[in-house]
Amino acid sequence: MPATPAWPPGSLPRLFVDTALEEEGEIVIDSAQANYLVRVLRLKAGAQVKLFDDRTGEWLAELAHIGKRDAILRVEGHLRAREESPDLWLCFAPIKKGRIDWLVEKGCELGARRIMPVKTQRTQIGKVKHDKLRAYCIEAAEQCERTALPELANMVPLDTMLKDWPEDRTLFYAAERGGGSFRKALVENDGPAAVLIGPEGGFTEEEDEAIRALRQTAPISLGPRILRADTAAVAAISLWMAGRGDWN
């Protein structure tokens, strides 16, 4: 798992714990998280931290006990409820190592509700390391103060995704050629949504035809320049969040 990032001066560290939190409950954190709090941040017993569990929201906790390989946090009070994430999915063809980590991290930071890797004919990665990507989601959520983690789906073939696509969800297809105005598409489609980002090298003609044949597809343009896959993902999510999400 990647190291938890440093925190701005004066702010409390935030940690994700994969267990339901409740007032006056005690949580035993593992050696990695304990090491970060005690040896990296040099916190002492009695120090406060923030916790979130992707279930009940964010809580204030106290570092109650420091052990050799773990630590105990005592939950003191509820700070805020779990957020209701905007109903946007990020569907993308996995790209090479390093850039896929960045893409997933930014998808989480920008507020995507679900992140779905999609296997295409030009996908560069044969297998996605689900646990590693989840770790990047957790790190991003800790840093940007999300109280809900995006659902991280297993990789699916493009044809399977299209076959099983929900009737009520618009698929904003970031087309390299022949896409319409994203602003106009947002006006015309105001329900649950997803953005689809292709691999480096783009979709094949056959894939392009299959995507456009889906009734829920809205082909959109991301401007006059050809963007890298990770840049396109950030641009598309940002535009949707500004137009239909929680940036208003």
C-alpha cells in the first residue's frame, strides 16, 4: 500500500478503517497505520485523528494506546455523515503502470461514485491489480476528505459492458472524432451518467460503432486536441461535475 500523504500544518490526520464506527468504540489499527501515526507523524497517546469507514461518515478519535506493532483508537464523536456522491461512473481502458494509478486517484478525488476498468482491443494491461488500485482510492479519499470510497469494479470486456448497460444511465463517450458539444449533451441528459475513456491509440472502428449503437450513448468532444487517456478522464469528470455534479 502506498504511504499515507503528509498533512497540512494544523490539520488532523485522516485514516480509513474498514469497520463500522460508533461513539466510544475502540479500533485497533494495523502496523502500517500505527507506524505512520507514531513514527512518521510522531503522535503521542492522547492525540486526535479523524476516521471514516465508508459506512457512517467521519468521526473524531483519540490515540488511546500505542503498542509495539499496533495502536488503539478510541472514537469520541461523530463529525459528519457519509457523503452522497454524485451519480457518475468512470469507465476507462487501463493504461500503463503509473498512469493508471494516477487516473484512479484523480477519479476518486474528483468525486466519481464508481470506477470501472474496461478491456478493449487496444488495452495495454491484461490484468488489473484490484487491491493496489483500491489502496490508491483510499489514500486519495483520506487526503481530499471524502467520506465515501468509490466502488471499484472488476475489469470487464467492452462488449460485456455495453450488453449489460443500465437503461437509465447516459454514457458520455469521449470520442476522438465526431463527438458533439459536451455542454449541449449535459443539458439534454440530466440523470445517472458515466464517462467512457478509451485506450492510448483509441477505440477500433468496430468498437466505435458498437459504442455509438448503444441507445444511451452521447458522443462528446473534449476539444480540438487529442488528449492522453488519463488527461481525458480528468477533463470529462471535471466538466460533468461542473455541469451536473456537486461543483455548482
